[in-house]
Amino acid sequence: MIGSAAFWNRHATGYAARNFGNPAAYEATLSRVRAHLSPGDNVLELGCGTGTTALRLADTGARIEAWDHASAMIALAQAKPEAAAAADVTFHAGEIEAAIARGPFDAVLAFNLLHLLDDLDATLADIHGALRPGGLILSKTICKPDRGGPVLYHLLRACLPLLQRLGKAPAMRLRRVSALEAAVRHAGFEIIETGNYPDAPPRRFIVARKPG
Ligand SMILES: C[S@@+](CC[C@H](N)C(=O)[O-])C[C@H]1O[C@@H](n2cnc3c(N)ncnc32)[C@H](O)[C@@H]1O
């Protein structure tokens, strides 16, 4: 299986062309994220992909550093016309460790990323260390349904090992919502808001606070 950055470099153009599966769920997520950001906040987005979310959040007045380890994703983000107009949004190619070292931050965003990490616990601990006391991690992550779930989800799960062997899907570890939230708490965060946008399979939105 190819490494994660190589995978995402290869699939950057296809990812950029992809339509959001559920626009209403995406807008609901953005609206909840906006509720937690204030003008002047120092915000880090990890795994920003082609920068859509960072650019949509430019109107919050937060200063957003958006990072991704796939340089092809960052090149697509920087080439967007909105990127030229968003003075407070900057894009950077690099690993999570390099991004985190630029803290402290008021908020760290991680959308559609946590299931892709090699070591979730270590990254959550690093994010905790990079936040100021009272700072927030805001994440959204596809999770395993506790029961049921759409047929398409189960079909894709069944095909995942083959797709990964063929280089058509990244390495990932899907967890149940309870396991993901336990990892967030274990890293020292207090969960202050959750939601599923959408419900099935749960794309779990979690806002968690570093006590301070
Ligand atoms: C599924 S995409 C999500 C992109 C964007 N956040 C979104 O919600 O559309 C995952 C992104 O995370 C990036 N990524 C995965 N693992 C990473 C890591 N260890 N360090 C930095 N970026 C990573 C990938 O390159 C890819 O662009």
C-alpha cells in the first residue's frame, strides 16, 4: 500500500472535482464551527485538503493556517481565486508535527482526518499540547455505525481491503463513536458539543476543550 502523502498527491485532482455527498450536512457543520470561532483567533487546520473549508471560514475573521502533507492538495488550494482574496488564510504543505510546532492555537480543526492517522492517540496529545488553555479541537470523522447503516457503506467496507491494495483507497481505521470520543477524552479534552452531520454512517462532529 502506498504511503498517505503519496496517495493523496495522486488523488488530489479527483478529490477536488468530487461533489460533496451531502451539502446540507456540510453547511450544518460549517455553521457549528463558525459558532466557536471569533475574529482574531489563531486557528490551525490539519489535513485541509484543497482548502475549501478554510476558505469558507475566512469570513469568521480568524487567522487560519491550513496544513496538509500532500503538496498537490496545497497547490490546488493556493490556486483557488478565493485564496487570493482571503488574506487571513494561509496554506502550508507539511506533516502534522511541523504544523503543531507553530502553536499555541486557539482552535485546531481536523475534518475527515482522524480516521486516517497512524497514531490517533499521539496526534490528539500533540494537538492538546499545541492549544492554549481553554482552546478547542473541532473535528468531524466518519465512524462505524453501532447497528445498521446504509447498504452502500457496508458494500464499501467489504471492498476496502481490495481498494486499498489497488491504491484506490487510503489506509484508515474506522472506530465507533464511543471509541473516538474516549480517545478525545483520554488526551485530556472535555467534550462540549457533538452531532452527526449526517447520521448514517455517523460523521461525528466533536468540539472538545482543553481545560484551562
Ligand atoms: C479525506 S481528506 C479531507 C480533506 C478536507 N479536510 C476535507 O474535509 O475535505 C484527508 C486529507 O488529510 C491529509 N492527511 C492525511 N494524513 C495526514 C497527515 N498525517 N498529515 C497531514 N495531512 C494528512 C490528506 O493529504 C488529505 O488531504
